[in-house]
Amino acid sequence: MNGYESYMRELAQQMRAELTENGFKSLETSDDVQQYMKDVNEDETTFVVINSTCGCAAGLARPAAVAVAEQNEAKPTHKVTVFAGQDKEATQTMRDYIQQVPSSPSYALFKGQNLVHFIPREHIEGRDINDIAMDLKDAFDDHCQ
């Protein structure tokens, strides 16, 4: 591993921890994602954060995700994350389930294996964190009852 890869891995670990220390399960391999999606019940909801090192968008995406997932009355059954640029195969496998233009950071909300809501990077980057949180709240209110 070269110096850049070591630096990015260390940086990413702190960003991963921001989610995992708040109840998100980190899916780090393609097999992890496939097994998770295979095992999820069709009546359960899963909130997916595609994490990223992008400071401008991910620095808003993680805190908004944590706050709404913890504080909103309607909550998803499960919270998971994959890390774009770090867990490349896991991220690609999750994107295969999402079937949207690849975007990181981004959010996906599933009911069972069905995507019911997606928020791409362009709806995160450059926006106020409260507006991002309200978008998540609306999605949770609509689908996590």
C-alpha cells in the first residue's frame, strides 16, 4: 500500500466511524451486501448511506443521516453503509440494487429489496443541512411507518 492509500484509509476510517458509532452497519464486501439484501424481510425498511470522503457533500451527508435516523419519529428498520472509493466492490453491488446514476455520497431507502427513495449527491452538495435533513425526514415519514 502506498502513502496515499494509507492516508485515505485512515481518513475514511474516521468517516466510517461517524456512521458505525451511531448504529449503521458497515457492509464492506460484495458478499456482505448480497447477504444483507437476501436476508432483509420484505416488510422492513433499510436506510443506506453511500459514504464518501468528499468533504463538501459528505461532511453534510453523514451528520444529517445520523440526526434524522435517530431523532425522527418514523425510523427505518435497518441502517447500513457502504464506502465509495474504499469498499469498491461493496459499493458497486449496492449500486446494482439502487440502479440509479452512481453518486456519492448519496442516500437510498429500501422496502425489502425495492428502492423506494433515492437522494443523489447533487441534492446534498451545497445545500443547508436542515434542508437535507427535511428531505430524509419526508422519505422516512412516507416509507417507514
